[in-house]
Amino acid sequence: MASELKPFSIGPVRVGFPVVLAPMAGYTDLAYRLICRQRGAEYCTSEMVLDRCALIHGKLRSRLLCLDPGDHPVGGQLIGNEPEVMAEAARAMEQIGFDVVDLNFACPVHKALSRRRGGHMMRESEQVLRIVRAVRAAVDCPVTLKVRRSFDEADHECEAFWRIAEGAFDAGADALTLHTRSVEAKYAGRADWELLARVKGHFADKTIIGSGDVLRPADALAMLEQTGVDAAAVARG
């Protein structure tokens, strides 16, 4: 079955297997990524890293941003809300050796939301695009972002998402990961794979990674087949 799956690209980074390891705070450190690579995850992403932590040299930075020759291609995920700081942190990640910089505008946990980071940014689409443009200008490596369909569960038009997606690709983003629950819903209810299909249909020539409800191997295959996304991201599964 794996031989039938199509490779995909994040800018110049080619990934041969379209089921990837999503970033998970407290989980996807170097050791975990290497274990997942042994089991087929060709592309992995680091734990979520606060932009300022990427700039302060110390034990925490060393642990969060630790790499290994066998840990490539790898994305480093940043969370923050200030364009200049995010850009500086992205430069630091690129210099350390991350192949891709991923920007988190999706995290639904209270700590992130209360500090106006992560999923909170789905309420501030213009600031999101300022961050994307600043980071794109600061690094040469591919830039990706992770978003949710909306902030509010009742927002079925997903206007902020479409505004962010269009603007990010116009600004030079290389890929977008979409978790199709709202920030408000966190992980309750079913992910909206029909939205994934609409998004991929709209951005047919862009790299779209799907996230949500990939809890078994069969789910990853079903997401790829039913939605047409370029890759399926495995997180809690």
C-alpha cells in the first residue's frame, strides 16, 4: 500500500511518504522523532517552541531545538504573536539546521490562548499575515503554517481561514496544515474532512496537509483518498 502513496513537496524539500508526524508539545522531541522515523515517518516536526525560547541560549533551547543527522527533513514549529520576534526566531531555527519553519496559529490550549498566541491568532488574521511576511523575508528555507478552520464553533463560513490561507500563499508560504475543528471545539466532535477536500480543490497547486481524526493507519489512508490532500498529519493518534 505504501508504494501506491504519492510523494509531496514543501518548497524544495521532497518527502517520499505522505503520512507525517505532527508537532506535539511535550512529545515530539528528538528521541520521539527518531523512533517515529524508524517506523516510517519521513517528515517530522519539533515540539511547539515559543519564539523567545528559540532566542535565549540555555538548556531549554538546547533540548527543544536538538537535531541529529538522521532527523531530516525536519520542521521546527514556532508559536508567538510578534512579527519581528517570530522572524528572528525563525532565523535562529534555520541556522541551527531545521529544514522548514512552521508557524503555529492553531493551538487551542488555555495557556496559549490567554497569551494571545496559537489559536487566538485565528481572530487576528492581519497580524497572522504580518508574521508570515516577516518570517518569509527572514529565512531562505520553506515556511509553513498550521491553522484551524475558525476560532468560533458557530463560524461556518471560515472567513478568517480563507483570508489567512490566501494571504499566506500570496506571501510565499510553502504549505499549510489545516486542522478542521474550530479552536473553540479543541478536540471534541468530528473533524470536517469535507472542508479539507474543498480547501485542496481551491488550492490545487499548493501543498495542503490534513490534520484531525487520524487515529489509525486506515484513517490516514482514508483522509488522503477522500480529501485529496498532499499529506496526512498524525498527532494524538
